[in-house]
Amino acid sequence: MDSLNSQTSEYNGRLVFFVTRVSTTIPIPDATVQVYSQEAPDNLLYTLITNSSGQTEAVTLPTPPLSYSLNADSPQPFSQYRFIIVAEGYEPLTINGSELLADETSIQPAALVPIRFGTGAGTINIPIHTLVGDYPSKTPEAEIKPEAETGEIVLSRVVIPETIIVHDGVPNDSTAPNYYVPYRDYIKNVVSSEIFPTWPESTIYANTLVIMSFTLNRVYTEWYWNQ
């Protein structure tokens, strides 16, 4: 690791990068990762190099106080950072808006595309956390759904799907693309978008179980409606 600027303050979080080839778990060694503050995108904080496992050493970066994430009336509880990842033979990748909370270690994955694919440089803009951002209200739904004429099928056991179809748009937008996301990745992404890792462990477990239950209910309910 070539540390250009040691970042410490009263409140800090730790950050580790894991760089792989896109659509695989093949690590990319000797990739260069540049770390910038989102508020000062031209101020280089760190330059990191991945090891043979595609990982960097952990770096310490300033964050707001831990207490901010435990009180709904507090200011934004996380700091945001910008990254540029470059590796020989791969298209460069920029990640904007990565969030870091106090006393937590965040693992930032980065999947690089080989140059021969001809996609050009990539950019990922991470939306602001749902607990902080101003998002539209959830579309109202009836608490009791009508049964199909043929009746619904009740499975004898819980079946976990391999993938979840994510519709990248409002429900009635047929032009929006659908993405097939591995179930485990989908749950992890929803959890990290809707709760903070600084919450009590029991609270994290409870929220995760609710998210899993809601996801499975929607998967099978919507599947049967469309038969």
C-alpha cells in the first residue's frame, strides 16, 4: 500500500477493497485504487494496490460520530467517498458515493471489465441510503390479495430461489430492464440499503428476517399470480 495521506479523526471507519474480474470471483492483483472524499473529489487521500487475492490493506477514514446512526433526528451519519480503480488489461472503474460509518469496516467490491470487451470506462453511482435520502413513498398495496380462481399453492417447505428478478423501474414501465440478482446478494444489498450496521445485533437480525420474509412472499405470490 502506498499511503499518501493518513486520515484520522475522533471518529473513523475502516475501508478494504476487493477487486475482481466482472461476473467471476477471479481476483485482480496489482490493481491501483485511488480514494477521494466525495465532498472534495480532486483531493487524493490514498493510493492503494491490491495483493494476490485482489484485496487492499485496510485504510482509516474520518466519519461522523457513531451516535448519529442511532438517532433518527441526527445529521447524516456516514461520510461518502469516491474511488477510481485501474488495472492493466481492464477498463477503469469509478465508484461515487460509497458510505462509511464510524467504528465499522466496509468491504468495497469492484468488478472490472476486460478491455477486449470494448465497454469503455465504467461509472457506478451509489444512491444515498434510504434512511437519509428523499425517496418516493412505497406504492400502496392491499393487505389481503385476491386468490386466483385455481387457488394458491402452499409449499410444504421453504424454498430459497437461486436468483431474484429486479425490475429497474416503476412496476408498469415495460421498457425498464430486468436484472437477475443472486438471492444472497439481493438480501445483502437490501439490508445494507435499509439499516445501519451500527445498530444493535438483535435489531439487525430482526430487520434481516423481515426483509427475507417479505422477499420470499413477493417471489412466490407474484409467481402464482402469473401462472
